[in-house]
Amino acid sequence: MKTKRLSSEQKLVLEALQKEHLTSSQLLKKIKSISLILVLYSILDDLKNKGILGSYMKQDLKYHYISMNL
């Protein structure tokens, strides 16, 4: 999957996840242009449906990570 088919918000999420796995609240703090959690959830769902992101639970927190090479 090529990143040029992604929205600017999706690209920002992927940039934030390049170096470490993050929770949704950590992503919101890193990405200032996304201010609503529901908007972030929509972006995360889209990226998961495209097979780009994965997630897992650790100590009752859900972490997101890039699951494929871009």
C-alpha cells in the first residue's frame, strides 16, 4: 500500500507511530491537528481496515502500531 493514497490525517497518525507503539490518548497529544477522539478512532479504523495498523491490549490500555512496511 502506498502512502500517497492516504489522507493527511492518516499520514500524521503513521508518522506518530513510526518509532513506538502508542495509545489513542498519546496519539491525540502528539498530533495537535486532530483534537477529537472520535475523529482519531475513525482514522484508526480506516487504517486497520486497510491492513496498515494493528493493535493490542496491555495493562488495560489499547496500543496501536504499524503492521506493514510502507
